[in-house]
Amino acid sequence: MDRKEFLESIAMAAGVGIVLSFLQSCKAVAYIPHVIEGEKIVVKKSDLAEHPYVVIQPAGLPAPVYLCRLENGEYSALLLQCTHRGCELRPVGRELHCPCHGSVFDKTGEVLESPAELPLRRFSVLSDDQNIYIF
Ligand code: FES
């Protein structure tokens, strides 16, 4: 492989990566219904079954709630509000990206990339056979 072919292969690989990243960010976010029972947000487990994560939009919160099932079988429920300056986060794959200044969080709310320094607000989660309870 000569220098030109090498550079072309690098450019091709970078292009594929950019396209894949773009497609991942464009994947439709699954918004699911919920009900409020007292202080709890209640969603049906079946609504989460077909998605790696879902977003819930309860009234009265400053941002939507991200809900996903972790590898250990527990659930992670996070407020989609950046801890840097409060912008609403966007799920991108299994990460949460801030469109304002570039902070990135993982699916448990931990900071992966600054400028944010604090983890996201985490909700407690319980579940039974039918429902997931977020509070
Ligand atoms: S508000 Fe999210 S990085 Fe600044």
C-alpha cells in the first residue's frame, strides 16, 4: 500500500465512523407513556422491552427522564438535565450528550467528558412483574 492508498483508507474509515455516529444520533428516541401514582412515575415494563432505553416526560420536572435497563438487571433513571449549566441532554446510543458545551454522561449518570463535573440526578427505581416505579 502506497502513501496515497493509505491516506484514502484512513479517510474512508473516518467517513464510515462519521456516518455511523450520525446514524446513531438520528435514531428515534422512544418516548413512552406514564402515570403518576402519588410521588412515583409508573411505566409499564412491556413499554421498555423493545428499546435499549426510553424517555419519559413527566410534568413538573425541569427535563425528561431517561430510563434504561442495566446489565445487572437493575434500572437506571436519570434526569436529562446537564449538571454544567442545565441544558437538556440527548441520548446517543448508550451515552447522554449535552448539545451546549459537549459534556457526555454514561447510562448511570457518571460524567465521561467535561465541562460538567457532577453526575446527573438519579432517581430511585423499583419494579414488580408489570411496572417500573421511579421516584
Ligand atoms: S450545559 Fe451541558 S456542558 Fe454546559
